[in-house]
Amino acid sequence: MKLLIRGAGVTGLTLAHELALRGVDVTVVDVSRQIAGNASWQAGGMLAPWCELESAEEAVLTLGRGAADWWDAALPGHVMRNGTLVVAPARDADELDRFGRRTSGFRKVDAETIAALEPDLEGRFGRALFFADEAHLDPRKALLGLQKQLVRMGVRFEFGYGAVQAPGGPDFDADCTGIAGRQPGLRSVRGEMLILRTSEVALARPVRLLHPRIPVYVVPRSGNLFMVGATMIESDAAGPVTARSVMELLNAAYALHPAFGEAELVETGTGIRPAFADNLPRVEREGNTIRINGLYRHGFLLAPAMARQAAAMILGTEMEKERALEAHH
Ligand SMILES: Cc1cc2nc3c(=O)[nH]c(=O)nc-3n(C[C@H](O)[C@H](O)[C@H](O)COP(=O)(O)OP(=O)(O)OC[C@H]3O[C@@H](n4cnc5c(N)ncnc54)[C@H](O)[C@@H]3O)c2cc1C
């Protein structure tokens, strides 16, 4: 069976992996010249289904709780399972209680535990919520690593073309083009982010800083880098970050630790999240075309579950047979 996947973001690559594993002949095409610049490239890489409950449906937890295992199996060594720490400045301490009421899967920790988990935050916050089962990865390394792995598995990539056909014509066509998908009801949610570099702060895990207006997170990456994200603006404007957003993101980073004030601002970026009205992703089939879209702020978290659903649709009974055989053994 031949499959043509349009879009080499996290959605397309995850689907490619799920199907190449099952022996499907996969070609991935992308209008872009490289794996970069799309929404996936700008992501924080948090695999945080419990924290996300703060503003998401229970389905995000159900679909996302297996994500860290999926990434671990697909790309061993990329997933860091250090949990998430959620803190609030003293004047916004009520926000911590509100966050706790809307989420699950955490324990309340005191200043001593905060210092044990993140020594550089010692003395800065009196209490926090610790989501021990959450994980994160570096999305850029994960996308490039997955592409490399897919090439080894025999998947072909064509960059700079949107209309290339799989040789001989595909049996199935999968549209994973994110915001370019133009499905009815799909909307754009602009997300701006920064990357800071400093050797003055070390964090082992993503830290979310609550604030009534703009909650911000800081995700540590290798090389003394920290991704600071992200705005949520109902807009399809893909242009550069605004001065206001930079100020707000930097203020939050500075409130987390003043040493971020001396950090180098090495990058600013904008990504457009594709979302439906309910902010939940959809897998749709129309004849031999599959569409996966609406991953919103959960691309890395939910793409594995969406890829599995799409693979089941594509392979249909063949997969059922496979499962029956596995069960038999
Ligand atoms: C700032 C920010 C932070 C985020 N943080 C997180 C996070 O911590 N955790 C998490 O899980 N999610 C996060 N997200 C959400 C996540 O990034 C998105 O849900 C995800 O990237 C959507 O992936 P996608 O593959 O559907 O779309 P995209 O990544 O946009 O990929 C779509 C691809 O399709 C290509 N394309 C377009 N048109 C065509 C065509 N006609 N033919 C072929 N190719 C085409 C594009 O070039 C692009 O490469 C974040 C998003 C942003 C913006």
C-alpha cells in the first residue's frame, strides 16, 4: 500500500512513523524547503496532559497520557520524564489554587521540595504544584530525529513541493498541512515564543509561572537554552513577534529568576496553531483522503494518538487481523 502524506510537521511525521512501522510505502511532501518554520518547530515540546486540563477537555488527558511512551519508543533518549513544576508569584498565589482545582495528577509541594527539585529556584516561591508524571522533549531535535529515523525506515521526503504524487499514484492521501488545511471551522491561534541562553540558571523540567492575564512557561533545553512561551492570540498573522509579547514573556522569565534578565535573547518566533471550535483534534476520512488537523496547543502531546486513529482507518481490517494474530501469540 502506498501513502502520500502532505505536511512534515509533527502530525505528518508521526503518521509516517505509525504506518512505515506497519510496512506501508510512505512518501512525505512539504511545500517548505526544510523541517523548520512550521508550528511544530516553534513548540515548547511539553508532554503535559494533566497541566493542560486547566483549559482543556478531559479527552486531552485520555488521548495524551500515552504520548511520552510513544515518543520514547519512536525516538529513544529524547523524552525527559522530570515532571512539571507550577509556581505563582506571591501576589498571584490564588492562581495556584485555581489551577489545582481545574487539574489533577499533582501534589502540593513546599519551599523545601521546590529547592530540592530545582535548586536554582530556592527561596523564590513558598509553594508549588508538582506534576510528577509529565514529560518534555526538544521538539526540533525530535522532528529532525524522527525524519532521520523515517528515512532509515524507507520513507521518502520531497521538500519544496506541495503537489508531488507518490510514484505510481498513492492508494491513500493524508492531509497533515496544519493551518494551510483550510478545513471548514479551522481557525488560527497565534503563538509567540522566545529562546534565551544563560548559564546562570539551570532547570530540570518545564516550569509554569501562573498569572491571571498571561501564564507563561519556561522549558529548558540543552546548551543553556530556555524556550519561553507562549502567547495565545486569535489571529492568523504569522509575522514577527510584537514588542508587547516580548515584554510580557521576558517579564515572566525575569519573575521566575532574575538571572534571565542577563540572558541572551537568541531567537523570537511565531507559530500558528490550527484549532477547531472545541480545541480538540480531528481525524476525518473522505474516500481515500485522510485529514488530521486541529492539534491546537497539543501537537506533540496528541499527534501519536491521532496517528494511531488514522492508521487504523487506513489499514482497516488488515490491522484488526494483525491485532488478532498478536493476541493469539
Ligand atoms: C509557541 C507554540 C508552543 C507550543 N507548545 C507546545 C507544547 O509544548 N506541546 C505540544 O504538544 N504542542 C505545542 N504546540 C502546538 C503544536 O506546535 C501544534 O499543535 C503542532 O505543531 C501542529 O502540527 P501540524 O503538523 O499539524 O502543523 P505544522 O507544524 O504547521 O505542519 C504543517 C506542515 O504542512 C506544510 N504544508 C502546508 N501546506 C502544504 C501543502 N499544500 N502541501 C504539503 N505541505 C504543506 C507546512 O509547510 C508545514 O510544514 C505549540 C505551538 C506553538 C505555536
